Amino acid sequence: MQHADTRSIASGDTQYTKDWFQAHVRNWERWLDGFRDRPGLRFLEIGSFEGRSTVWLLQNVLTQPDSRIDCIDLFRPDPLQGDYHQRFRANVAPWKQRVTEYAGPSAEQLGRVTGPYDMIYVDGWHTAFGALADGVMSWPLLKVGGLMIFDDYLWMPPAYYEASKPNKLVREFWRALGKRWQDRAIARIAAQTPKLGIDGLLRTLEGQYELVERGYQLAIRKTRAFEDVTLELDT
Ligand SMILES: C[S@@+](CC[C@H](N)C(=O)[O-])C[C@H]1O[C@@H](n2cnc3c(N)ncnc32)[C@H](O)[C@@H]1O
């Protein structure tokens, strides 16, 4: 399927039909500052789509010739998104020696990749179970000191979001109380959103991470390896 807003790469141009990433760049610049230009970095991305986040990482953080990224995605033609795999390949072509594709469901592909990773970006399967499964399976692959970023922590299905969004006055009321209207709306359809899965994962990892930031995206830094976690109660 050819999309109207897909630009040609004949002139070395990029091919994107969606921008789900640019809004996060300012946060990523802060969160990933300590990794920028370091040699030998290994990143894992679950959900690469057309490669927008992949390319940003390659251009801005994974800049050294021995830094690499592993990309997991279904990578199969989609009735709505067309052949985004072909667009991914075109977009990452300048760095293709440093990008490894893992095509298929993350639940399968996470058994094939080998860590340890400095950073893991979870942006694939947008249900509570999906986010939980991706987080659980990839956490052991993250180095101590490594960063895990979840996209769409406050995501809701678009039609539901539009129907649930209160007017400005009500939104400001919630903000004045230090609360988010989104939390209540998400709670009503929790299993269909990543938030429940991410919150569940964080509960299981208490004492093993530090929260970097919780907003539309959520970022945590791993502070302890499983080997260093001692249980206080005998089993
Ligand atoms: C929101 S897009 C990723 C956007 C991308 N990170 C960017 O910045 O443009 C989500 C991607 O996750 C993939 N995906 C969804 N469920 C998946 C699963 N179970 N396993 C692997 N990939 C999955 C989709 O094919 C899609 O390409």
C-alpha cells in the first residue's frame, strides 16, 4: 500500500507515514545523555515500525561504529500501515550493519535476542498483558545501570480517548488536585491499555529500579541484579 504522505527515497530521503516519536525527543535527550556517543552500546527496541525511534537513536546516541541496536517487530504487511517493514529497511539503510532485525511476535523473539542491553525501549504490544509480558521477558536482559523506557504509559484507544476526555475546566480541576483525568479513564478499560501491565511490573520490581520519570512515557533505571536481591521473609 502506498501512502499519500510517504516521501520517496530516490533522493536519499526518508520514508515515514507516522510520527509517534518526535514529541518525546526532549525527554530522551535528558534520559539518554549519559549514553550519548559511548562506544560499544547495545540497545533493544520492541516495536520499531518504520524506524523513527531507531533512526533517532542511531543519529544521536548510538553514534560509535561498534554500537548496535536489535529491533523486534512483527514486521509483516499490515492492512492499515501497509508494508512498513520495507520503509523501516529504507530508513535504517545507512546504519544497516549495526541494526539487527527480529521479525515476529515479541513473546517469541525475546527468546532469541541475547543481552545484556544498556537500554530497552518497549513500544510494541499495547495491552496490559502485552506490556507486562514484554517488560518481564526483557528485564533480565537489561544491565544494572541500564534504562528501560515504556512508551504509551497513558495510552488509550483513540476513540475511547476522544469520548472520555473532559472539558478544559474539569481537566484543570484534576490537575489542581495533583491528579490526572487519564488515570480514571484508563482504569475503566485497564486490560486494554499498557498502564496496568507497566504498573504491575513495577510492583514486582520494587527495590530493583529507580524511577527516572513518569509521564506519557515512563522511564526506569535498573539498580540491582536478581542475584543481589535478598528476600527478607523465609519461604
Ligand atoms: C507504535 S509502533 C512503534 C513506533 C516506533 N517505535 C516509532 O517510534 O515510530 C508499534 C509497533 O509494534 C509492533 N507490534 C505490535 N505488537 C507486537 C508484538 N506482539 N510483537 C512485536 N511487535 C509488535 C507493531 O507492528 C508496530 O510496528
